[in-house]
Amino acid sequence: MATQPITTTIDLTPKEIQLKELLLDAAEYVSSSQPTSEPVILRWAGGWVRDKLLGIESHDIDTAINIMTGEAFALKICELCEKPETVEKHGIESADVGNLHKIARNPDKSKHLETTTIKLFGLDVDFVNLRKETYSDDSRNPQMEFGTAEEDALRRDATVNALFYNLNTGKVEDFTSGLMDMKSKLIRTPLEPFQTFMDDPLRVLRLVRFASRLGFTIDPAVEEVMGNTKVLDALRLKISRERVGVEVEKMLKGTICPVEFDAPSSNN
């Protein structure tokens, strides 16, 4: 039985509202133009939700889709935006819809799943399907398949990066205690930390980077596992020197965001 997420609300900017309304119309367009096993549900995911709750503006939005690949849904958006009635309804100008770019998988760069990007209303919007991951013992490159929102949240590196904004309901969804951890300024893993790091040891470096950027504290139980011999061995075995270098460079270039999170009222 699926877990019911804790929910809360956020305020959107006019551009975000414009984008949301277009995407919801695209979801309806998909349902009306082709049979689907269930309704198309759209969620903005991860870093955009976290930063939005912290009052940090972001122009990059990851959009997760429940029953379609990112490329298939993005193509439907482009198709819809060619219709005069859509242009008129959403006030679309020539510069509001950019070209579609397909970004291939690149496991060495921690890009495990193909995504499609379009610039819409000045925002860079990535499209990808909800997914779950299965890892082998000797690789940090997972086998991917369609998953639920909860499965997608659990596969992420930190609870504060595992939040969704459901466009259909207008609610932030928290399957992993991310809202509570943001209030506590705590970096924790959605699953047991040893499993999280053994699945993908690069997450050790990523969590250090997020803690530094946000001014958050890494949970002591997570920090202890970071120094586990098996985790460190896996880091050496699975992660290339180049990828480690990229993460270290991001740490050095990143700036600390002095943010406060006023936890909004939430409900089950």
C-alpha cells in the first residue's frame, strides 16, 4: 500500500503559474489524443522545490511524469504550442518556447537517465519519468524502470532533495521527512545510509556539498557511515578520479546560502 505523503503549499511566481497551466493543458492534451493506463500526473521535483521553500529563486525546474518518458511528453508540449488557440490562451510569444534538447545518459557524470529539456517562459525545464533504481554490487550505474512518486523519492540522495510539487493538486509532497529535516537544517538519506552510499558512493561527496551550500548539518548517523571502510572502498572502486574532481570543484565554487526555513503548516 502506497504511503500518503505529508503535504504543504508554496506560492508560485507569475511565470511559474504560466508554466504550470501550460503543462497541465499538455497533460490533458496527452489524455485526449492517446489512450493512457492512468491520468498523466506532473510533479516538479528535487532542488527547485527545496530552494523554493527556502526562498531561493531557481530558473531550473525538473518535471517528473508518472507514465511517460520525458521526451514523449516534451514532444507533446511542442505539438500543443503550435496550435493558435494554445498560443492565445497562454499568451505565448515567439521567445517563450525554445528548442527541445535531448540529454543522453552519461553514467560517468552521474547522469543515469535520459532527459529532455525545453526553455519555457524563460525557465529551463527538464522532463523525465518517475523511476526506481536497482544497483549491482560492482557498479554505481543503476538499472532504471518506471516507478511511483514514493519510489522516486526514496532513490534520491537526501530527504531535502526528495520533495515534489504536484501540479495537479497544487501541494508539496513529502514522502521522506524532507520538510522536517529542512526545519532542522539536517542532511539525511531517505533510505538507510549504508545502502544509499553503497548504491552510489558519489552521494557521500554530494551530501557534503549540499550541507556546505545550505549551511545544514549532516545527520551524525549518516556522517558515521560516510567513514565506513566498505563505503570508502566503494568510492574508490566505483567513482572515477574525474568525477570526484568535478564534485570537489563544485564544493570550492559554491557559495553558502544563509537561509531560514519557516515550516509552513502541513497535513497528512
